[in-house]
Amino acid sequence: MTATHHSETVSSLSEEAMLADALLGGGLPEAAARHLHQAGLTYQNDDVAERYLRAAQALAPGHAAVLIGFYRFYFYKGRLSDALSIARMCLHKAAHDNRIAPDWRSVAPGDADFGSYEAVLPRFYLFTLKAYAYLRMRLGNVIEGRAAVSKLLHLDPTDKVGARVLLDVLDRMERGDDE
């Protein structure tokens, strides 16, 4: 391995490690982490919790921990359209962090290490696409939901993220099964 190639490899690995660290909460300012914690503690009071989330966002705009905080808040409050907006932001961030196409329809299995459950960034992308597919289905866009699930299974044929369950739900819906 040449010194240049070695340097590029180390740089690439360091960058990936930094991105993975940021994804898992690293690089989150302490004050933003406190705001996220307070949002969780005040979850029952929508206005207060959302104010804490916005304060965290102001301190760490675009940080995965903040986006995930918003997503969970909106999802569990039943604000599915808001959750979908956040899922789209997460999908864009995950595509950017994985250096893959911004449009999930254009992503191919070899674009990232989707086959490794230990690969944090590709796994974040897969889980984000699963959330997006689920929300599309719940909000009535079954065609796009199915397309996203199909893409998930194409990227993750061993179904490490559990996309097949969404496909099963869609199949039962089409057959008119109530269970």
C-alpha cells in the first residue's frame, strides 16, 4: 500500500468513524443533549417538549440525535405528517452521510455496506427508509410505501431491519384480511 493510498484510507476511515460517532450522539453539544433529555421528561406537555426539541435543533441543526428526537416525538404523538417530514430529512442526511444518491429509488445494493448490520451509517439509512415506507403506508400512499419496502428488501435481502413485516401488512391489506 502506498503512503498516499494509506493516508486516503485512514482519512476515509476517520471520516466514517466521525460520522458514525455523530450519528450515535457524538458531537452533540452538551446543551443540546440537555434539551433533548428535557423534551423526553416533558413529553406529556406538547408545547414544552417541542420547545425543548427546537432549542436542541438551534444548537445542533441537522444532528441525527435531534432529528431522531423530533421523529419519535411526532410519531408517538400521532403527528404522522410531521414525522414523515422528519423521516425525509433523516433520509436525506443518511444518503449524504453514506455518500449515495439522494433519491432512494436510485440507490443500489453496492452503494453502501447494507449487508453488514454492524455498519452504522448504512443501517441508519435502512431504518430510515423503513420508517419512510411505513409512514407512506399509514398516510395512504400505499404505492410509494410498497416501492420503498421493495427497495429495502433489494438493499437488504436478508431483511436485517425487518422490512418484510411491512410487505406482509401490505399483502394482507390487498387481500382484504382484517388480521
